Amino acid sequence: MTTIARVRAVPGASGFFFDDQRAIKRGAERDGAAYRGDPVTPGFDRVRQAGEAISVLLELDDGTVATGDCAAVQYSGAGGRDPLFRAEEFVPVVEETVADALVGRPAEAFAENADLLADLDGPDGERLHTAVRYGVSQALLDAAATARRATKTDALADALGTDPADDPVPVFGQSGDARRDNAEKMLLKGVPVLPHGLFNSVEKVGEEGERLVEYLDWLSTRAAEIGPAGADYSPRFHVDVYGVLGEVFGPPYDRPEVADYFADLRAAAAPYPLQVEGPMDAGGRAEQIHAMAELRDGLADAGVPVDLVADEWCNTLPDVEAFVDAGAADVVQVKTPDLGGVHRSGEAVRYCEGTDTRAYLGGTCNETAESARTCAHVALATDAAQVLAKPGMGFDEGYMIVTNEMRRALARRDLRQSRVVADD
């Protein structure tokens, strides 16, 4: 048996920024890479500030070291999420509170260690910040895989009781504000799901939603023009509107005017399937579920085949379960840092099995390469419907990290199975 001998926490940088979403929605103006104006969300010093992370190092008693990165979403403190994550504040929490609980524990026992972490309170008596649970659980999964000489995919699949995917999970590229240049790069590379689009203001969507329609029409044309030559390439379009369509139209969302607009979106995207993330932000979980279900029913009654993706107010495992149970979305984003431990993300994906809701293993541009690689294994272990290319907003780097990690994991499994056959 291999045990955890020591826990270290090293402050580091994340792949993007923390942004005060409320301030941006209230009109904070872009100033180059920054924003003008005062922050609104508690904890923020500026509307945009540098993202932070903590690298967690678990030294095992055989001298090997397992790693994971604590990271929080770009829009921390919004939509029911945990407050802004500051690395300096949480380093002692990892090296003292978390270390006291984990040192001496068997490294192989991922499920038990992850459950212990999930139930652990911080020094203030409150539940550990989601970013801490996220990063430490990654390191625990790495420790289990290292001790067992297995992939993280297999270690997590064993803990969840799943059959891992045999092929890479479709990767979803995010463009940031470079929604045309980055979308063209995605099309050239044959990305299965694209482009996110970052439509986070009425200005970007259009006063009547017309700019989003125009963009989808352009995207459909470019997909036909520059998609992989000679290949059967049929991407799925996925745009995130950050609740802005709720500002454009307002409730109720099952009225003909709203269905007609979504029909326009569908026609612009044709012949490619379309899913729209976060159409409105109703201000609370129950209200969001009602609004999403109302819109989904309205689109179904009108025969408009646009899939709705839950994001705002769908943060924790109970949140995911509530949205799925209510039939409030065609797709739920499992926003990995917000669920805390990576095993909770796996459980959220599994909850969608046997329902008419698909699971999108998402996250944030504000993660790290380490957390993105771990999420690639979560996607494979649970055979999610799609997985986010992360971190950063440049697209290429995140796509490379997630794609290559999945392919390496599948190749390792093939090698192990080949050895088993050869030994037999």
C-alpha cells in the first residue's frame, strides 16, 4: 500500500481572468484588455483581475508526487457560485486543514479520499471552497492512478462504476471575443462542437437579437467553405448568450415571438444542429428551471429544433439533478470547478444517463493545463456528450491539451490490453 506522506500548495497563474459579470452586465466598458468602472460583486478589486490558481502536490511515501490545480471560474461570485478565489488565502487551508486529513491515507483509495475531502470543513467551519476541493481531488485521482499504475480514466471509472469511452469525446472549442478568427481556426481543424462565441451583452447579440442571427449565418457559410476537405464534417454549433436573450425578450418564454426568433437562429445555422447556452438568467435556481422549461416546452410546441443548455444556477450536483429532473434543458453544463471534487463532476454526468438530457463536461477558460488534462479523463471515464477545450481564450492551446490527453489515455489502454493478450 502506498500512502500520502506530505501535502504542498504552490500559488500559481490560471489561464485567463476573473471578471465581475454583474458589473459587465451593468455596462462596464472595455478598455483594451481591461474594463472601466467599479466592481459590483463582493471580493473584486477591479472589474477584471488576474486569475489565480494553486498547484497541489501530494508526495507519496514511495517518493512519487501527484498533482492537481485549484482553480475557479471566470465569473466567480455570480449565478450562485462560490466567491472570488484568492490563492494566498487558501494556501494554508490546503497545507494545514487538508493535509491533516489526508496524510497517512492510502493513495489507492480515491473514492474514499474524495468523499472525505467533500465532507471536510475549512478552518472557519464552512465547507471548503469549490476551487480547493477541485484541485485537491485532481491530485487524489492522480495519486490513485500513480499508485495503481493505471490511467486517471481507469481510476475514476472504477470509482464511479462506469465503462469508459472507446473513442475521444467530442471537443467543444471556445472563441472568446475573437469569435470569427477563432471559429475559422476551429473549422480548419475540424472541431466537433463550436464556437461558444461569448455573446455576453445586448450589444453583441443585437437589440433584437439580429447580430446573433447574422453570426450564425456567417458561421454556417464558412463551415461549408473551409471545413475539412473531403471529410464528412458536420459540426454542432453551440453559442453561449449569458442570459442576454432574456434581456432582449423577457418572460414568458413560451410565447410565439420567442419561438419565432429561435426558428430564425435555427434557419441561420442550418444545416448544422444548434444549441444555445444560458438563454436567460432568472435570478435563482427555481426561477431559472421554470424559465428554461417554459422555453423548452414552447420550442417543442412550435417544432423548433434548437437545444437549450443549462449554465446559470446549475452549479452543484444537486443543481444538475434538479434541472434534469425538471426536464429544463436538453444539455446541462457540468461546470467542473463549481462542483468541487472531480468525482462529483463524474456523478453529474452519470445522472444524465437514461434521461433526455445530455451532459456537457465544461468548466472555464480560467483553469489550468493540469485541471484541463484531468477533465479529459473525467470525460472519457463517463463518456460525456462533449468536453470543453480549456484553458484560455486562444482556442488552439486548450484544444491541443484536451485532445492530446484523451488520445494518450486511449493509447495507454490499448497498450495495456495488448500486453494482456500477449501474456495470455
